[in-house]
Amino acid sequence: MSTSPIRIYHNPRCSKSRSACALIAENGIAAEVVEYLQTPPSKKELRALLKKLGMKPDELVRQGEAEFKEFYAGRTLTDEEWLDAMVAHPILIERPIVVCGDKAIVARPPERVLELL
């Protein structure tokens, strides 16, 4: 079991995010829960998350969201522009993101969280 603190970027309205939180709790771990729609990550935090995830900014964007369809569908954006888009519209950030030490995963399906525990 990991000794690093666990942080989860969580949207309480998302069933996958709620399931990931439940799995963490069921394993006896008290995670730091960040409701990222209320306290969105900064561009710097997003960069650090992406590095831990091993992903590019466009890979973290939820393309099914209304904000994506309205503002970004069919557009080609640079990495910096995608970071700006996620800061402006945090609903675009894929969820849940679980961080432990220098590793992070998108917990979809929620059972992926077990890879970090």
C-alpha cells in the first residue's frame, strides 16, 4: 500500500468520480478531495497533473461537454490553448483524476484507482 497522500480531483455529480472516492475510502485511505469545479486547478497545476498522467492537454479534454461543443469542436488548438480552455471551463477536465506521489491516473473505470493504492 502506498504511503504517499492521495488526492482526487472530484466532481460529486459524476458517478465514476463518486465510485473512485468510495473505493479509496473502502481501502481505509483518507484522500484529499478537490472539487475542481469549485476550486479549479491553475495552468501550472494542470501542467503538473499532465506530467504525472503522461498525457497531452487535448487527451484530458471531455469532448462530450456542452462547452466543448460550443467553443472548441472542430478547432485545432495548441497545448497552451487547451490549458487555457480547461482553466476557463474546468468542466472540460476529464474526471476523476487521482494523484499519489509522482503518479496520477484518470480513474475510468473507477477500479483503476486500485493501481495507485
